[in-house]
Amino acid sequence: MEEPAPPAEAVAVDMAAIDGLWPALVARVRDEAGPRRHALFRETSPAAVEDGALVLEVPGHLPFHLAQLQEDDRLTAILTSVVQELSGAPLRVHYRSGEGAQSGLFDAPVEEEP
């Protein structure tokens, strides 16, 4: 009885690797997803590689963009395919709201003119 072949060694992908492939990823998304999807995607930035997923962050002041990205299965499929091809790892793609400095850009009170 033959023993099963060992599983293929998983490719370790960290944020340094993602940062290195990000320009190529952006270019591919522009070419493959079309202008509307690319405009939404452009607002994201790579935030983490967690639990087998590339986490893309959308600035907190853009909840519409986040909702559109989360609902766009076609764009997510394109991103997943391109990320896997460029990284060599079976990563999924997830989106989240960024709670960093950018999320507070429009929170300052507006002074009214007298």
C-alpha cells in the first residue's frame, strides 16, 4: 500500500511580499476589472496577511466603497486569482474598514462664517 504524497509546502507570504507585488496587482486589476471596479479598488491598501487571507483596508470615511467591495463577488474573484498567481500562495481576499488616521479626516467640526 502506497503512502499518500506529502502535501505541497505552503508558500509563506508576509506583508513585505505583498508590498513588493502590490504595483503589479494594481496594474492587473486595472486591466482585468474595468474602470469602475478599479476606482473602488484604488481606495484600498494592503493591511495584513491573516489566516490565509490578504486583508485590504478601506479608509473609514469611505463606507460606501467598503460596502461595494464586499458585495462585488466578481472583483473579489479577480483579486483572489491575481493575488494567488503573483504570490504563489492560496490566499483569499477580505476587506475591512480602516480605523486609522484617515478615518478621522472629516470628523473635525466645520467653523461657520459669521
